[in-house]
Amino acid sequence: MSSKILPHNLNEICDAAISYLHGEPFTLYPDFPTGGSIDVSKYNDGQRGGTLKVRAKIEKLDSKTLVIREIPFGKTTTTLIDSILKAIEKGKIKARKVDDNTAAQVEIQVHLAPGVSSDKAIDALYAFSDCEINISPNCCVIEDNKPKFLTLSDVLRHSTDRTMALLRKELEIRKHELLEQLHFSSLEKIFIEERIYKDRKFEQASDMDAACEHIDNRLTPFYPQMIREVTKEDILKLMEIKMARILKFNKDKADELIAKIKAEVDDINRKLNNMVEVTSDWFKYLKEKYGASHPRLTEIKNFDTIEATKVVEANEKLYINRADGFIGTALKKDEFVCNCSDIDDIIIFYKEGKYKVVRVADKIFVGKNILHVAVFKKNDRRTVYNVVYRDGKQGKYFMKRFCVTSITRDREYEFTQGTPGSRVVYFTANPNGEAEVIKVTLDPAPRLKNIFKEKDFSEVAIKSRGAKGVVMTRFNVHRISLKSHGHSTLGGRKVWFDPDVKRLNYDNHGRLLGEFNEDDSILVVLDNGDFYLTNFDANNHYEDNIKIIEKFDEHKVWTAVLYDADQQGYPYLKRFNMEATKRKQNYVSDNPASRLVALTDDPHPRFLVTFGGRDAFRGTMEIDAEQFVGVKGFKAKGKRITTWETESIEQLEPLEQPEPQTETEEPEQQPEQPEAEQENLDPDAGKSQQQVIDEITGQLNLFNENEDN
């Protein structure tokens, strides 16, 4: 049998013990001397079957360098670096080198390869190296000579009860010692005060037994006052008292000692009757004495789930042999498809109206009549497939749009109606839900007046793969060609920020930041005054000290009140726009001693200044920020509020509220500008319908229709 009980924090153990003693709920989570961070969502109170996720702390030194300063429990810098180098060798992480600068503190620097995202590299380190490990606790103890699986809370309760029992035992031992001391002090006092040692019978006793018998007879009247029965050993101990001690005997001091002993015995009795508080005070004493030197080193947080396929580097190239029906990374002489990783899934669409997903391999047979091959992204609702297919050999033609979000690997799925002889006649994969316009050329027929049709995929709703779609035509189709490229029909993408894990997501977790289009950015403002912009990629990492995170608006005016250390610490007010930059900049001051009081994006902010100290008699002053200072750059000092001593500066409710947007007069119409000509993708551009019919039927036209008769 094995047992794995992880280290915990001394302060938290003491607090938990105190809570248990008072019947209050408590929780205990591990704390490691190596620091790092842990996810305790599946810890299961340390019981067998639970799992603890442990991560190293990774920081960005710059855009190309990552620094690891805290490592997971159970790992050393050597084993951690070895795991990183192994991941680099396998192509999971693209890095130039790894430096170990560890001295008194851990410092491992990972230098990334050019063009590698630092956010994606952090996730890859967690996914493919020992920067993230799982620890399975197993709290197994021996009870009554049998193994027993308990929770950490059970162990703490047992230990706390054991501590209480030991403290009780110590008090009882001390009480017994005090009672013995009180018993002998009382005997000694009587022996000396009654001058028993000077009795003639005592002095003329023939032997020790006779002397003891005489002392016993003299003490008999005092026995009712004794704590316990007087034994011969007590009498023999009295006879060992030296004359020097008898001569120095002081009744007052003896009474004082007896009173002191009795008081201590009474105190012990009170403690024995209130062992909960005694034990609680003991844990408080331990925490007060040792707690300051044992702070929590491991941060408790919720980890986001990292999908390895999303963060792994594309270290392989995928090829296809259409003639023989093979795909793989080893077919280097065949047609190149795309870059991929060795853990990706590949989705394959066939002309028969089927698709399936397989694991990437060196060489794998997937079948012929391949229509489309790509890396499959699970739960991807942005990639939309636009399809035109014929239902059966002589059936109607249907248009449809669908997504593929989840599948069972190596299983074939139909995306037509499954009628024998069905085939796909047009197919596009659109990574952002684009919907193009197609030109359909029909086979000429006697009663068919127009053989051309234009169909817009944006008019077709996106449904499941099982939907049959909408009827396009019942006539035979000669060909389908692209008329014009389309735009995304999905609109902007809604982005949420989850403050628990400090990550973005598209799954309605956390606070909605807004709907983002391709050119939009996210503004991040930190507590120290730094700000910067990021994209809305779900792989982004953010700091813990975020003050504001929102969709960036370059026209928004910000108002800040701060104490400027470069200007004798006087309060300043400034209004500015955040600059669109991905590089960290600071709007407060380059001097770290400067202190921010308030930052607001209210359109009409007001502040109340309360004077203090020697200037307290001046009362208060209200400031309308719009009237006080104009909008300038974020690096501007701003305008000094006062040189008098201030007690506080508080933000007030604005007097003017933002005016609701109302319908305004339409501006004068400007002459329309001619639109830029789009690329003509129509293969029949410049041809008449008759010319196209002649080409289809193979007829020779002897005359040019454009010539005059």
C-alpha cells in the first residue's frame, strides 16, 4: 500500500483546526515550497481518486522570451528543462534554446523562434512539457492495524483530537505535580511550625521506625486537611529536611507558595473544563510564532482547459495522392495540402457526398474521389461548407450550408440525402462563414428560355449536415462557376472574458466584452498604469492585476487623477485617449512613486477634493473635468489641481448624462462615387447565351453576332 499526502500550509492548518474545534466548516488545499499554481477543482479533499493540477509560473520577459520562476512540486529545474527540450525536439514547441539561470531563485529562460506567438508558446509548454503535471493524492493511513482511505479533513480532525488529548494529558501531569508539591509543602509547614522535630520522643527514638511512628501520630490531627493520604515515604522525606532549611523557614513565604500552587491548580482545572479553547489557543500560538515565516507560496486558481491540437506547432506537412487515395506526411512527392501537427485530425470530403475524420499519419488510405482535405478543428462553428449536390442520378439539385462541429473518428457521415447515385457538383470551405454568388449554366433544352441562373449562398440558412437544403433547379446542370466572392454571413464574433482563469472565450463564460470584427482590438489597463492592446484570440494570456479590459474605442476619452511624484507629489488631473499600441505604455508616470487616485471613462466626470492637514479649514472643492483641462496625449502631465494639502479626492456623479442617440437630420447627399470594379470571375463574360449554347452543343457559328447584317 502506498500513501501520498501532499504538503500543506502551516497557517491554514492552524486555521482549519481552530474552525473544526468550534464546529465551523473548513477546507484545506496543498501548498508547495516550490510555489507554482494549482487547480483544486478535482482535488477531492486529498482522497484517493482525486486529481490536482499543478503548473509552473511562466512570465513574458519580452515578446520572444519566456521566464519560468516557479516550478511544479516534485520537479527540479533539470527535469523540467529536459521535458521542455524533449518537446522542442519533437516539434511541439518552436524555441531556439533554453537557458538555466537558476541561483538562489529559479529562473529558466525559453527563447522562442522567430514568428512564434508567446501566448501560444505558454499554452504549448503547459500541454507538452512538465510545466503542467497532474498529481493523484492518496490519503492512506493505518488504523487498528488496517489500511484506511481517508480525506485530508478526516486526518486533520483526528490530529486535532489527538492534539487536544495530548494537551489534556500535559495539564493532568502538571496538575499531579502541583498537587504533590502542595501536599509536601503542607506537610513541611506543619512539621516545622509544630516543631515535631524537637519532640523528646522523636529525639530519643530508638530507631527510624519509632521516629516515623511518632511523626505519624503527631500529624494525625491534620490528616483531614491533606490532599491525599500521608504515606511512610512522605514521612521519610520530612526526616530528610536539613536543619539549615528549618532555620530559614518563613511562614509567610510558605503560605504564599501554597496559595500560588492552589491558584495554578485552579487554573488548570478551568482549562481542563474548557479544552476546546485551550487547544484553539495552542494553534493560535503556533500560528503567531511560526506563521509569518511560512506564507502560502502556491497560488490557487482555476485552470483553463488547453486543447493540445490548438497550441501545438504545425511541425509536419500533409500531402495527398488523389489517384491512389492516400494522404499522409510522408508522401513528399505528391500534392501538398497544408501544414499540420502530428496530433491533428484530418477531415476528408468525398464527391459521393460523404465525409470522415482520421488521425494524421505518415501514410493512410482514405479512398478515392476526394473533394476536399483539411485539418479538422473540433467545435468550430465559424467554418461553413457551401455545397451543391444532385439527389440521385436524375434527381433535383440542392444547395445547402452546414458546419461540422463534432464527429466520431474513422466513421463516414452523409451530407446529402443518401440517395444512391448522389454526387456533389460544387463545394467550398469557408473559414469565416463566407457566402459566395455562383453562376449556374444549365444544359440547353427546347422549352428552356434561359440557361443561366445566379444563386447567392447568403440566402441559404446554415443548418446541420443532415438537412437536405433548398432546391436549386430540376434541370440538368452543365457547370457551376464562381460569380463573385462573398462576405461573412456570421457577423462579428462575441467574446467573453473569464476573470477566474484570465482568458478569453467564445462560450459565454464570464463577462461579455462585445462583438468583434476582424479589425477590432481589446484594451487592457493594469493597476500600475500600464496599458496595451491585444487581438481577441482565445490563446491570449493576461496578467492578474487587470484594472480594465474592454473593447478598444480609439475615440473614448479617459480621465485620470493622480499624485505626480515628479511634481512634489501634487495632485494632477489629465484627460486623454488611449493609444492604439500592442507595446505596454504607462499613462500615470514613469516614476513608480506616482500614485493613481481614479481612472474613469465617464463622458462628464466630476471630482470632490477634500482639503486636510493645515489646509483643512478650506473645506472642499468640486472640479468639472471637462472645464478644468482639455484632452491631450496620454503622456501629458495634465493640470495641477492644487498645491494645498489634500485629505481625499473622490469621484462624484456627473451632472450631465450622455445624451441618448436620436435621429438627426440627414446630411446632404454627396454624389455617388463609382464603386471599384470587382474582378470578373464569370467564365462566360462577354458571351451571349447563344454562343454558350453553341459551345455546349458543339455547333459551329459561321457569323459574328456583333457584326452588322
